[in-house]
Amino acid sequence: MTTRRAPAPQLRIGLAGFGTVGQSLARLLLEEGPRIEELHGVKLSLAAVANRGVARKRQPWVPPGVRWLEDPLALATDPGVDVVVELMGGLEPAGTLVLGALSSGRSVVTANKLLLARRGEEIARAAREGRAALGIEAAVAGGIPVLRALRESFTGDRLLGVTGILNGTCNFVLTEMERTGRAFGEVLAEAQALGYAEADPTSDVSGQDAAYKLALLSRMAFAQAVPVEAVRVEGIDRLLPCDFVYAAQLHRTPRQLGLSRLLPSGRLLLSVRTHMVAVTSILAKVAGPFNAVQLTGEHGGDFVLYGRGAGGAPTATAVLADLVAVARGGAATAPPLGFEAFAPFAAAGPEESVAPFYLRFVVRDRPGILAEICRCLAAHGINIEAVWQAPWADKDALPFVVTLEPVAEAELSRALSEIAALGFHAAEPLALPMTP
Ligand SMILES: NC(=O)c1ccc[n+]([C@@H]2O[C@H](COP(=O)([O-])OP(=O)(O)OC[C@H]3O[C@@H](n4cnc5c(N)ncnc54)[C@H](OP(=O)(O)O)[C@@H]3O)[C@@H](O)[C@H]2O)c1
């Protein structure tokens, strides 16, 4: 007797946004669709593609049965679509599309960190009410399955911290500045030429892009309604080649880290900024455009997920994995953001942020400068660990470094604003936390 397999359930995909990730997803569906059907028993088919100016987007390799639409919002109620994949980015029309699709009972997969960081709870509620599935894996760290890990694999531990290299552009720029000794602007231009940085890199370089991701990660790690605005953001654009010289002397390396800490008070400390990371740390080994996320649990200790945090193909694999999950389980999965409800956000104040610091000054050299800085620090009860001054040719722009014992950042800020008012600076003083 022969047993006949039931036909694989089919999921008809409506894809909104045929750009970098959208096109990679369409190619991946063609390449991997047969294997997924064979191994996972689900048939994923691209039914429609929507994009503004759609005529210029048509590609000969897309199967002829795929419908091309101008209006992405039409996908929300399209009777030939079971799941909407939103890969346009931005708040609108993505928000209207996602909410419209979910409220009409269609599942949604999106990579839109901005939308999820701003309206994630509303979107998760719409999924629950529409009894639809919501896949969001690609929204943070591209191909790295960190949101699924937070939602499903870390429920057995009480998370205390999330630390991530969440922006590949910044990591590329910092590691290239370190490797080549070149200035920020020059390396950023190279990153743009290589396609690692956007034509307008402001969101990456300022830390804002990483802040969206950190807000989302923090919600899912700590079940608090973390607003994006709660993340303290500092860009990487103030680092100078001399900072990499001093970092090497200190056995450290500058890394932009998104950092979220649950303090014993229950309050959260959130920042995206450059840290001087010890070269022995795992995060110091993350070079070029790669991402890594370190999750710290009270019982399990540290876990690090590492990989390609951006790019069409890696990001599309996360979208495709979400589609397989939707096809397998529909809405019967864990809540998309990990929890059904979130506690109000409790923000830690700057007095609760305590760390050893790296202070870099660039001064027009004259006798007594160090004494003035030390006097100011001492007046605020701040302990100096060491003073570092490498030989430097330009006495009108002489860089030197003071490292500090752990200090409350609120106190340090007060001292630094007094120091910044002194007349000898050739560049604004830079303060970076030093991280193990
Ligand atoms: N690229 C990555 O490495 C990466 C990684 C992780 C997550 N993501 C996320 O994935 C999403 C897509 O990113 P991407 O890099 O693929 O962006 P992209 O290359 O700019 O593609 C976006 C596509 O959506 C279309 N689009 C934008 N606004 C539209 C509108 N109002 N109506 C119709 N079509 C519209 C664009 O059309 P035009 O051609 O007219 O601009 C473009 O084809 C974003 O949410 C992004 O944050 C991207």
C-alpha cells in the first residue's frame, strides 16, 4: 500500500517594497522554496509585488504569474494574499499597511525597526485581535535570530543586560579607523563606496538606527514599554585618529555599543554610544560590518549571538524563516514581542550610571593645563586612574588622555562642563566609558 502525502499548505505572499531586502527575498523564495516544501512541508509562493513606480521595478527573473501593483495598501485586503511582507521601511504607508493587513486577518512579516520601535505594541495588539501571526525577526540585527531567542529561548532566565554591536556601518568605520589610522570622514566615504553606508549616513553614524533596535530589544528582554527617546544617543563622528593610538596603549578598542541594563532598582539604563572596550572581550573581536548581541542572564550568564546584521541576503533569510513559521503555526505562536503586556518604562537617572571613563583632551599646549583639569576633577571627588600622553608634533592641537576610576556620570558631566569652559581646548573634550 502506498501512503500519499497531503498537499503542502500554501501561503500566498504579498510583498510590499521591492528594494534591497525585497528583491533578495524574492530570489531566495525561488531558490529555497522547493527545499522548504520538501523539508518543512509548506509551500510559499510569491503572489504579488507592490512598489511605487512599479513599472521600473519589474525583473525578468520573477515568475510570470506574480502580479505587480502600484499601491502597497491594496495588499492589506487582497483576496489572493494570505501574508503581507512589509519591506518598504519608514512609518507610512508601512504602518497603515501592517495594521490593515492584521485587522483583516492576514499575517504580516516585517523588517521595519522604526515602525516596531514606535508602534510595536499597537501592532502586536492588532495581530492578537485579528488572530493573525506577526513575524519581526529581521527588524533587529538582520540575519541574527536574536528576537526569536529572546522570545523563546531566554524565558527560563531573568535577563539583566543586553549589549550589542547593532550597526554594521559604525562597526565598519571604527574598525577601519583602527586598522588604517585614517580619519573618520575618509573611512566613512569608503564605507559609502563599498555599500556599507547609505548615501545619507546620519541615522547610522548618529546612533539613531541602533537606538531603534535597542528599544525593541529592551522591550523584549525586560517587558517594559521602552520608548526610543529613552535611549541616550551619541554618534561616532567625534572620534579622532589619536583615540585609536591611546586605545591601543590601554589594550582597548572603540566600539559603538547599544547597552541596556536592568539595575537592582528595577530601572533601565539605556544608551548607544562609543565605549572603550577591553581587547579581551568577545565584542572587541567583532570587526567590519558584522553585528553581535550579548544577552546576560542572572542564572545563565553571558550568551553572544554573532553574524551578519544587514545586507539583502542575510536579512531575507530572517524574513523567510518568519514566513515558514507563519505557514507552520499561523497565529498560534508566542506573542510577537515576547509578552502580552508591558510594565511602564522606568528610567534610570545619570546618577545611577557609574563606569570608569576615558577622557581625551586636545589642547593648545601651555604649562599648567593638566593641573587645572586635575583640580576640577578633584573638586567633584573624581579619582584619576592614569594620565597618558604620547609624543605629538602639533603643540597647538596636543592630545592627551586621563583615565578615571569608576565615577557617577552625573558628577562627571558637571566636572566636564567646567573643564570645557577653560580656554585651552583645540577640540571639545571626549568622554567614553571603559567596558570590560
Ligand atoms: N538593507 C538592510 O540591510 C536591512 C537590514 C535589516 C532590516 N532592514 C529593513 O528592511 C526594510 C527594507 O530595507 P531595504 O534596505 O530593502 O530598503 P530599500 O532598498 O530602500 O527598499 C525599499 C523599497 O520600498 C519601496 N518603497 C519605499 N517607500 C514606498 C512607498 N511609500 N510606496 C511604495 N513603495 C515604497 C522603495 O521604492 P523606491 O525604489 O521608489 O525607493 C524600495 O523599492 C526597512 O524597514 C529596513 O529598515 C534592512
